Amino acid sequence: MPRFPLELPLQTPQWLLRNERGILLLILSLGCLVQIIVTLFTNGGGDLQYAYVPTVMSILHGQNPYLSGQPWNTGYPPFFFLLLGGVALLGSLGGSMTLATVSWSLRIGLVIGHVVLGGLAYLTLRRMKIDILDRLAVPALIVLLPSFYQMGEVWFHADVFGLVLLVGAVYLLCAERWITGSLLLSLSAAFKIHPILALPLVAIWLFRKGRLSLTILGALFLPFLSLTVVPLQNLPGYYGSFVQQNISVRPSWSFSPFILAYKVLPSLSNIEFSTMLVNQIWILLTIALFSFVLGFAWRNPNSLQVADIVCVGVAVWLIPLRQLFHYYAFWAIIPFMLRGNLKQMTLALLPFEAACDLAAYAWTVRPDWVLSQQSTGLLLSMLDMILLVASIAACVFLVLRTSILEQRIIEAPIDRLEVLAPVPS
């Protein structure tokens, strides 16, 4: 059912309806071409060359990457590396596995995943009966916006593979395929932990709508627990790399609000915050935000859709996160785009695109600004952090505001809704 069904639909040109699939194919083909060109003229960045590729190579040779002695390269769940290893195997086509082969396999796989992401977004919006202009605009933004291919093709970040799982989960849940959709959502959290709070939110949402069963509950939590939590006891080195590296180690840099504690206050007034204090503040803020949206989801299940729930669940995890980078934000931005509201998308994407472009300029043209302790680097990083957090916070605000307005329409008496009905001519 489309959102705001009482609104009068806009007249869609017939030629656009007739050529919708052709236009979509043109958009995805153009995006694929741009990404291939960017891939050919870049090397994927240091994370690919010095972290992902050596780790995948060790897995393909039967070694445990968590015992490599380099926890900063392996601070991800096992499913993350298993998926990358599968992509590398498919890309090699049974040939010899060299560093160059693995690198190109991962980069080509990411281009394909990027295009698939755009196609899945279109299918999701079509399933939700979103207006044709909006459902074509979203895949165009996904495959053509500079921030999107900066994340993947310029500086290789494997988040695209996890986002394919996430968007696939939203599509299946929109189609009321509750078990397979829940399974994919759980796998996306097992790939990278960012959607972890979306799991209980989806469970509460399904319960309130009378759709939750033990099978769905198992599909929603068991894959994540078996692939992420259980290996903590059975996989040597995993706890140290994944848990201790992400909680006990202070990040060298971040665009989280905790940059105030890491860099700004120590530079300005010599005030130092212990890692334990930072972790306590982070946990309390996360619990407070999650409790608020959990209560909101409990009270308003009928005015929230799947994309709303997933977006808010990821966003409340990211906003107070002690270590935040631009490519993390895609986990909240893309579900927000799947709501299909082009005006609201613009409000969230403008500060996000500005933050990504500012970071790209700083890291490629003036990296000394970012890495220095001088005022210029701190001011630039603070501005980037404000833009990034503002874009994620805008997603939460707009989701909640839209839900409140729709809930008022649902609860309004029939005689008040009659004024919204079209007047007969």
C-alpha cells in the first residue's frame, strides 16, 4: 500500500510508464560504466591493498586471520571475511590465487554488487508502489552519486556486499516473505554489526502487527548469533581482534561526536578522557536512543514500514558510535532512500554528500590538515563530523515525523478525512 494514500496522485507521462524498464537499464548501465572507469583509474586504497587482500589470501590458504598479529586488519566478524573469500574464489574462475587476482576479483565483485544494489532498490520501491519518478531517482542516486563510488570504487570498502543483503532483506519483508527477509537481515548484521539494533526493532514491529512467530524469530537472530557471537568462544584470536580492538583501543581518527574527547578538548585545554569513560558514555547514549525508538515502534506499528524500522535501528546505533566513518553512514542512508520520498532524501543527502566530498578533498589534496593537531585540521574534522551526524539524525527525525503524521491520519475520524477526498466535477 502506498504511503499517504489519500493524496491525489500526480499525472505520470505515458511515455515514462512505457519505457520504465529501458530507463532503469540505461541508469544502471551508465552507473556501471562510471564505476568501471573509476576502478580502472584507482587502486582501491590502502584498506584493500594492506588489509582486505592479505586477510582473504590467508583464509584461502586455510589460515586463521585472527592469529595474524594484526588486529586492526581483522576487526570484523568471520562472515565478513568468508563472504569476501567467496567473492575472490568466484572472481578467480578456478585460476591461481595471487594478490593481484584477489584484488581485482574483489573490486569487480564490488562493481557488480553496486549495480545490484541499485536494481534491488528499484524493485523494493516498485513493490511499495512508490511514484515512478522517485523509484527511478533512487537507483540513479545510488549508482551515480560521487559519495557512493568514493566508498566502493575509489577507496574500497566491502560494505556494499553487506548493503546488498540489507536491501534484499527490506525487499523481501516488503513482499511479506518474513522468514527469508529476516534471514537476510540477520546475515547483514553478521557481515557488519551496524544493523544489530534493527533486529529487535523488526521483531517488535512484527509482534505488534501480529506477524511474529518462533520461526521468524529464529531466522532473525540465530544466523547473527551463530556467525558472530558463538565464534567468540571457538575461534582463536577472534575476541581480541573483534571485541577488544573495537572497544579497548582508542581510534587514531574518527568523525564520531567523540572526536571532542579524542582530539578537540585535549588539544584546546589538555583535558583527557579515559577509554572506559568514553565507552560508558557511548553505551548509555545508545541505550537511551534505542529505548526511545523502541517505544515509538511499539506505539506506532501501523504507520511504520520496513524501511523506516531498519533506517531508525541503524541510525540510533551510528549516531553515538565511538568510531564513525562516512561509509558507515550508508547503512542508514540507503534504507532511508528506500522510503521513496525524494524531498526528504534531498534534506538528508545534501549534508551527507558535502561531508563525503569534504573528506575526499582533505584526504587526497591536504591529508596534513586531517592528521595534524593544528586548528585547521581540527576545524575541518569538526565540520565534517557535524555534517555527517546531521545527515544521519535527519533520517531519524524525518522518519519519526512522517510516522506521526500518518498515525494521525489513521486515527482521524472519517468525517474529518472527507475533506481530503477529491471533489467531483
